[in-house]
Amino acid sequence: MRISQVLVPVLLLCMTSADDSVTKIMKENIEHISRFLKKELVPDVQNNNKYISESMNLTLKTANDILDYVDKSMAETADKVQNTFENMSNKLTNNFKEIQEKDSTNLKALQKLFTDNEETIVEDFTRKLNDVVAKMETRLKQHEDFMTTSVAVCAEAFSHMSRGTVKYSSVFLDNVFIKGESVPGVLDPKSGDFIVPPGGDGIYHISFGVLIDTVSPRAGISKARMPPRFAVKSSHGHKITLHKQSQVTATVGVENQFKDLAPASRSL
């Protein structure tokens, strides 16, 4: 807005005797002022009004554009927020469904595994229990067989004058029971052999006692001056074993045929 400097003379008109020159000067000044107002001030005012109107229009348009942009932005933001919440809701729903399905699947798998394991555990426990019961029954049967198995055999011979196995003249104790059943004839007095009966395997305690003739001039071992020896002999199949720890002998006695007998015994 252009501001023009206006000089307005203050005229004092005196209603006295004014001459024509003063009137003329005043008229010229008024005309000059009038022309100035028409040419300078009025256009400036009009231009200023135009500028103000254009500025107001521009401001109004800018304000409307701003309001439109704000409305549009808010609408777009609201749509985006709504879409975002809808997507979040859909994703949460889908995730919950997936989690539910996975949990259901895992639960079914766990239930199946538990059922299978339960069956396996029951079968394994039953099998082990049956094995334990069978072993206990076997052990109890062994104890029962052991308690109902006994071997007690005693025999005697009044003389033995040659090499080889001692033959017995009589068997005065034959008490043999295998698993509660009596088994006779395990000791053959004619051969002197004791045969382990079936089911009678185990640990045996063997004892024997002899009276050794040391200096009698009778035929046989004493005549050849070889010291008599007695020991326990066992055989298994074709293998024969002479148990040296059971051997007894006597080489010293009195020179009296009635007092030259030396007692000896061994247990094995």
C-alpha cells in the first residue's frame, strides 16, 4: 500500500476584504489538491483495497486448502489406523487359531505318546515282573529241590590187598533223595564206584578212614616193601583225576603183626 504525503494548507479565510489574488491562489491550491487526490490517493486506496481483497482471498483459499488437507490427512490417517487395527485383529485371530491348532495337535501327540509310553511301560513292567516271578519260582524250585535233595552213602571193606579201587563188602547207609524222590544204587560195592545220579550235581563232602598194615610179611604191597597209599579218585567222561590232597600213607610201624596197623583218614 503506497502512502502519499499530502500537504494540506490550512487556509484561513477572512471575511474581510480579500482580493482576487488570494482567491485565485486558494482556487489553484484546491484544484491541485483535488487532482492529487484523484490521481494519487484514490488509485492507491483502490489498489490497497484490491491488494487487501486478493490477500484475503488468498488467505481464505490457503485456509480452505489447509482445512482440506487436514480433513484428507485425518481421513487417510483414520483409514490407515482402521486398516492397521483390522490387520492386527486378523493377525491376532489367525495367530490364536494357529496357536490353538498347534496346542491341540501337540496335546494329541502328547496324549498319544503318553498312551504309547504307558502301554510300553505296562508291557515292560509286566515282562520284567513275569521275569522276576519266573526267576523267583525257579529259585524257589531250586531251593525246594535243594531242600529235598540229599545224598548220604556209607560203605565198608574189611581188607584190600591189591592195587586199584577199593571194593566194599557192604553198604550200610544208602540214603539218596533227588528232588524228593529216592534213588537207590548210586554206590556199587562190587566196583567201588559212586556214580552221581541225575539231578544230584553239586558239592560233595567225601570222608574215608583206613587202617594201614605197615610191616606184615603178607603178600601184596607190604611184601614188595612199597608203602601203601590211599586217595580219592574221580572221573568225568574219559578224564580221570587222582586228588593228591586226599592221599594218606604210612611207612613206619611196630614189628608186631598184631600191632602194626596205622589209622589214617581224610576229608575232601
